[in-house]
Amino acid sequence: MLFPDNGGEKEHMAITSLDTECQTKYPILLVHGTGFRDDSKLYNYWGRIPKALREKGAKIYYGRQDAWGTIQDNATRLLFEVNKILLETGCDKINIIAHSKGGLESRYLISTLNLGNRVASLTTISTPHHGSRTIDMVCRIPGALISFMAIFVNLYFKIFGDKQANFKDALYEFTSTQCAVFNEKNIDNKNTLYQSYAARMRNAFSDISFFLTYSVVKLIDGENDGLVGIESAKWGNFRGIIENSRLRGVSHSDVIDLWRASLSGFDIRNTYIGIVKELKENGY
């Protein structure tokens, strides 16, 4: 197990104590995944994680890209946010922690948009770097039907803030073919630390919201977190699998604390504290 379970009392003490344990040299930019926005004042995409990191001294910022934007469009938005952060803090670099498709957008930002000299590190969590064969099958649905679905998805997310919602193109970007092309074009920058984590559900009942998708993805892509297969999540220095030793495991939503709940003694906030603490210790 990557991050061992601790007693609930110890976890609470670790999270609520005020110190500089996570006060990194460079600020932290959290980059969200597909289907959500991170600029809502009512419901934070990252759950209790930002508060836990701030209490440890970290400077936290958000990507604020579209929920259903393409990699290119969202990376361009990230470029704007990064420049704003660097101007505000006076730092010359940032650290990025990205979830799901946010990891691909961050890699595009570093490579295609040439921001490698401004991104000290990129940590991806449950990012489909190698695409999904499950999505390959989904995309066999006639294009006309996907286009019809896109009309409603795009309209919905534009109401809630998306500027360039593009459900159809964003969906195809998850295919294994397009990810292979993406990987050829977006070579890792030697000035940036790349590290990745995967997550794993134990069974289809681990997170009821992924009851169906977990089983389908497991059949096609193998062990997964309900959406992203473990093998697809590996990029750069693969640090391991975030999981719970109990029956539940850790889902694609659990790794961002979407449900705001600890899992049988496992608290995802401690995982992020560990990641950021290590970045600090390594000079990032």
C-alpha cells in the first residue's frame, strides 16, 4: 500500500496542526479534470484538500479551465493562470498537481506551449496518459449521435461558466489512438519533474457512482479507479497506487475528496500532504 492507514485521531492532529510542512519553494497549482469546474464557491472540486495543504503552509491556486474544453483550449487557459500566479507571487516557477484529464492539459502547457522553464514539477493523479480502450469502444457510436449529445452537454456547461465547451472533441481526446499521437508530440521537458500516481477500487461496490463503469473498464483496461486504468495512469516517475487496504479501495472521485469523507481510517488529505511535503524536501 502506498500510503499506510493511520488512526483517525493521528490523522486529525496531522491535518489541523499549523506549521510550514508544506510550504514549498514554488506555489501549487491544482488542475482539475473533465466534467467539473473548480471555480464554484459552493462546492470545491478538491474537497478538503486545499484547506489541509494551506494549514500546512502551502500556497494553493486553481486552474479554472473549462469542464468540457479540449486539451488545447484548456491549456491556453492554464497559461493565463500560470502567468497571473507568477506575477502575483514573484516566483519564477510553479508546481502543478493535476487530476485526470488535467494532467494531459498540463503536459500540453509544458511542451507545446513551451512553459517547461516555468513548471518545476508536474504530479498527475489518475490521468489517462495512454488513453482508454473503453472510450475507444464508446466512440464507435455513430458520430451523429455523439454530436447530438454534445449539443445538450455543451449548453449545460456553458450555463455554468464554460467558455469553449466542446464535448465531442474532448471525448475523442481520451481514445488510445489520440493519446498516442498526443504523447509523440508532447515530449517531456528536461527542466520539469514528472511523477504520477494511479488509484484502484477494490470492487464495483467501492463507489456506487462507478458501479457500472468500474466493471466495464476492468474488463477492457484492467484494474482501475472507476474510470482510468492503472497502466494508463503511469507517466514519468510512477510513484505507485493510491489505495485503501480495506474492501472499498480508492475511486476516481475519492482521490480528490469529492465526497468529503475519510475511508475506514484512510484520509486522502494525508496523501496530498505527503506529496507536497516531499516536493518541499526536494527543493521544489
